[in-house]
Amino acid sequence: MKNIIITGGAGFIGSHVVRLFVNKYPEYHIINVDKLTYAGNLANLKDIENKPNYTFVKADICDFDTMVKLIQDEKVDGIIHLAAESHVDRSIKDPFTFAKTNVLGTLSLLQAARLYWESLPEKYEGKRFYHISTDEVYGALEFDGTLFSEETKYAPHSPYSASKASSDHFVRAFHDTYGMPTIVTNCSNNYGPYQFPEKLIPLFINNIRHRKPLPVYGKGENVRDWLYVIDHARAIDVIFHKGRIAETYNIGGFNEWKNIDLIKVLIATVDRLLGKPEGYSLDLITFVTDRAGHDLRYAIDSTKLKNELGWEPSLQFEEGIEKTVQWYLDNQEWLDNITSGEYEKYYESMYANR
């Protein structure tokens, strides 16, 4: 049995990765390590919480001593590291938290894994540290058709992307210095079920449902490449098992949209599924002052991943957005618990005496 830690497994992307691994690999022991900050929610994993090959551990990756003990006690063979502060607006207001979690938390995990693996007779044989990063470390692109590749130089423009860039460098440095078997992937914007509703797509679905304003930065001309989260989880599975050590793989949807065009598709989809007339919610669009350091365009080239490992997105955006909107409309209780903060009160009481 392989013992695999997935950090941030109660979050958006992490919960999809945990679910995939628990269901697909019953011979693995999947250990979900999550601090349960505002973006972590165990309701995301209700369907697998009692599986015999799944364990949840409430812990902070920045707690080095706890990470050392956990990795040693569980005889961990692999780490899939997703835990991170990830919202750009929050990073602008509180850069210290992002530096602590994303940089020092990653360093804590790297060092704890290194100490355990180097103590074993086989050392790094059969071990793997897989770090999930973002396309935002590459900076911004012009409207010239160019794409981010694995060779694109880093040029982060926000505290969030700077913290992720730093953590990427630490991961690669641990391979170069200690020989640790590491892999880094940089992904584009994810969307799909269980995403915390501070991010554009679930926020706007909820706002449309409640007839609240849809705040659009600047003129809505910023472009993002969108990746369905279950496709991302599939990519992580393939890369964890078959990716080459010390390599970087970009994961993208080949699916660029201007924010304003994406929002209009969202409006049309939500209105249609709610039985509203066409264009009913267009009046909710509200243009607001642009975000500081707002990158113009992101676009990922996933050719390397496709050519080497055979992965490519399974859904076109129109199909993915239809599935996503329908999920949020069908799971309004989950969404209401998130927006009301009730889930946080529940976990506070659950772990108060532990």
C-alpha cells in the first residue's frame, strides 16, 4: 500500500484530487491534511469520508514538528501539495499570510519529507513530492497569440503569484541540492463544483441567483484560460504516476475567454436554467475600479503534457459551464452554508477540544 499525503484536500481542487485517488486506488492510503481555513470544507468530501483507505488530519503545514511526525508515523511515500492561499485580492490586503502559508508551509513539507526519506535504507526510491502551482507566476501576456510554456521566465506581479513563484523555486532547489524526486505543475484558472464563492464563477452564479450586482474589474477585457477542475484532477493523477522527475508540466484548458464574455455566458446559462427570459440579468453587470497589478492575459500551452503523457481536456467550456452552473443550482444548501459562514462555526466547535 502506498501512503500518500494530499495537502489542502478539503479545498476546491484538493477535494477533487482526494476523491479521485480514494475511489480509483483502493490499495492506497490517502491522508488528507488540511488546516480548515475559510476555504476548507469537509462537506466537499461527504461521499468518501468513511472509505477505509481515507484519513483526514486537521493540521497546519507550517507546523514543522507536526509534519515531521505525521510523515514518519504514516510512512509516507508521496506528497501531492495543493494547500495554499490562492485569492489575489486577499494577497493584496494581507501579503504576510500568503508568504507564510505558500512559502514557509511548502518549505516545512519539503524538509519534513527529506528528513524521513533520507533516513530510509532505500532513501528516495519510490518516493515523490508533487507541487501544484499556478500560471500566474509567469506574469502576463499580450494579445498576440503567445502562450506560457514550461520555459517561460517567471515574472510574478501580485503577492499571491510572488509567493507561489518562491515556493516553486524551493521545490526545484530541493531536487537540485538534495536529489529529492520533485515535480512542479503550473495550471490555469480552474472552475467547477465545490469552488469557494469568492472566485468569479461561483460568486457570479450566486449573485445572479440573488439578483446582486456582478462587479467586473476595469472593462472586463482581461483574458484567462479556463480548466474544468475534474480535468485538472485527471492531469494530477497522470503526472503523479508517470511524470518525469525534476520536470515542469503546464496544465491548461486551451480555452481563453475575456472576463466580460465569460460573464455573459454565465448570465445566459443561469437565466436559462432558472427559467428567466433571455438577457434578464444583464443589468446586474457593474464595472468597478481595476485590481492593482491586474495581469492582462494568461494562456497555457499544454502541448508537453499531451505529447509526453497523453492528457488533454475532456470538456469544452460550454459543456463544463453548463455542468458547473447546474451543480451550484442543485446544491444551494452547500452554497448557502458557505456564504453564511455556518460551516466554519461547525468546524470550530468540532475541533475546539482536540
